[in-house]
Amino acid sequence: MTDVRTERSSAAGQPTGKRQGKRERLLAAAIELLHQEGVERTTLADIAHRAEVPVGGVYYYFKTKEDVVTAVIEAHAAEVRASLADIEHRHGSPKDRLKALVDQFASRNELIAEFGCPLGTICSELDKRHVETSPAAVLMRLPIAWMEEQYRALGCDDADELALELMAAYEGSALLANTMRDPSILTGAARRINRGIDAL
Amino acid sequence: MTDVRTERSSAAGQPTGKRQGKRERLLAAAIELLHQEGVERTTLADIAHRAEVPVGGVYYYFKTKEDVVTAVIEAHAAEVRASLADIEHRHGSPKDRLKALVDQFASRNELIAEFGCPLGTICSELDKRHVETSPAAVLMRLPIAWMEEQYRALGCDDADELALELMAAYEGSALLANTMRDPSILTGAARRINRGIDAL
DNA sequence: GTCTATAAATCGATAGAC
DNA sequence: GTCTATCGATTTATAGAC
């Protein structure tokens, strides 16, 4: 639906200097499809087709489907880390930083009402593959640990609980907004969360 | 793992009087597996095997896999309705009723940390089947509408928002508890929610 | 190094035996 | 009415051609 072309013709550190952005296209397609269609319902053929890459050719860039999932998780983690670093760079006070994160959440309300939170849905789905430690759990811990830092900088003793509460409020609202297909559930949640931050 | 045998040898309104509890066993197995393994990962063979019914025999009791899913949703809805009716019967005041619901949530913390909220996970997963109105959305609306009634009886103008907030806090905490495999996230959430109800 | 053709396995569903 | 045997479609993965 949306055009996610992060093309960069023959750049980056590939061994041979003869690569177009095929791996990047496959990864971008996988990120979209795993979010919109779900991990289990997305086939490698779907990914290859959206990336405009030959169907069997996926296995040249990824060993297995689980490798694709791992790459998607790492891409999400990199994006979250970059977002948090950007917020830290743009805002000095912990309160402003927390509210900037809430604002950033709010900028994707329509997408989340349609397909759910990218982090939340993938965590929920990957939990069903009973691996010891879910590889998606790191995605959740990134923003939570960061929020805990901010709350701690504000002098809150229960910084860990406040961070969990904020994330839970957001993820729960994302689930309800997605289930009811109603983005306004997320705007209401953002308003309440911001009010709580101001009242600290 | 847990024994869900709602056996009732040849009862209920079947056309012929010659039915053991096979359909009931299949439904009970489906309820468990859809929760623990997920909708997409659960096969009809898995369900038949857990119900100790011949593999192909599922199709005598259910037309298609989607029919099984529909039956599971309806079973969940019936259970939720029964729980809410029971709470209304046992408690007179809206505050006590809301807190009784939170207590009931809390009684399943370990199960939820292991497999997620049965309602939340099925809503999240079924949303990926882009049907107009998700059949699982009714599951979410049942407790939300009921909570809204209680808040309205307490004289809250923003009863709808309070109900959404409570449900979101619970579902978000369930997702985090499941992702981190930590039931204490749910006990912390329940404590906060109860505090909010008392402060009304 | 890249991709086509195909193997191997799995799953939903059906036809028909008992 | 109940269930066995099997079909057809799909999907992951590989072997090997170019």
C-alpha cells in the first residue's frame, strides 16, 4: 500500500561491489508484511513478490524464514534505538523527552488502528513459538528501559513501575484501537498519558 | 496441561440421542490450543489429537476450520457473559463489581504470563484476517460495555473513556507480562487499577 | 553470485467405506 | 451417523543450471 523504497543503488558494505538493493527491498517488504499480515500468514513468496525479487531467490539472502524474522526484529530494534537517540538529542528535560515519545507514538495512530502496534503484534505472535527467551522481547525492553531512565532522572522511586505502566497503557490502547478499528482510542490514551507526565 | 473435561454424556439438544461428548471435547481442545499455540499455528489434527477424536472426524462436527474458530469465540463470549452475570449477582455496588472483575483477572495471572490474555491474543491474531468486522471484536466489547455501565452507575460522565482505560491497562499489562514472562507485572497493574477504583 | 525448477512436508478438505 | 483414506493446494527449502 504505502511505498517503502529505501533504495540505495550499490552502496553499503557488501563483499562484492555488484549488489542492487535486493536484500534491502526484501527486508523492507518483510517488515511491512509481518506487521500487516502477521508472521504466520506471511509466506516467503509474498515477501519476494512485494520486493520484486524472484520467489526462490529469497534463500540467497536469508538462510531460513526464521532468519527473515530475526532480521526484521533487528531492524525494528535499530529504528527504536535511533528514535530514542533522536529524542534525547532534541529534548533536554526528561518530561519533554517522555512527551516527545508519546507524540511520536501518536503520529502513527491510523496505521496502528489498521494493523496494530508493530512491536506489540510481533511480540504477541512470536510468543507462540515457545522458545526460551522470545527474540522479540528485546523490542519491548528498549523503550521501557529508556522511559525508566527518564522517570529516574525525575526522581521517581517507582521509575520501573511507571515505565511499565506507560508502555502497558500504550500497548493496550493499541490493541483496543486495532480491534475496534478506532484511532481515537489512541488519541484519548495519549492525552491521559501526557496529563500524567505533566502532573509528576 | 490443565484438564478441561466438560463431559456430559449424551445430554443437550442433539437431534439424535446418541452423542457422547465428542463435540464438547473438540471445542474444549480448540479453546486451549487457540490460546496456547495461536490460531494460525493450530492445526485441525492438533485439535483432534488433544480431544482424542479421529483426525478426519473433525469435519463431522465442524464444517471448516473457521467454524471451529467461530465456535471458540462464541464459547469465550458465553463464559464472559456468565462471569459478568455472576459478579452482578454476588455484588451490589458498582465499585465492588469493578473490583471483583479485577480480582477475577488476577486469578489467572500465571496462565496469562505464559500464554497471553485469551481475549487479547485472539483479537490480535484474527485482525490479520482482513474481514470487515472482526468476529473477535465482540469479545472485547462485552467487558468494556459492562464496565462502562458500572462507571455510569457511579455517576462518571466519562464512563466510556474510563472503561476503555481500564481494559487497555489490563490488556497492555497482559501483553507485557506475556512478553517478559513475568506475572508480577499483572499484580502491579491490578493494584493500581483497584487504587483508581477506590479513589472515584 | 544469482535464480529456476523441483523436492519434501504439511494442512485443509472431501469422497466414500463401514 | 461416524470415521478412514486420500486428494489438492500451499509452503518451506534445496539442488543445480546459468
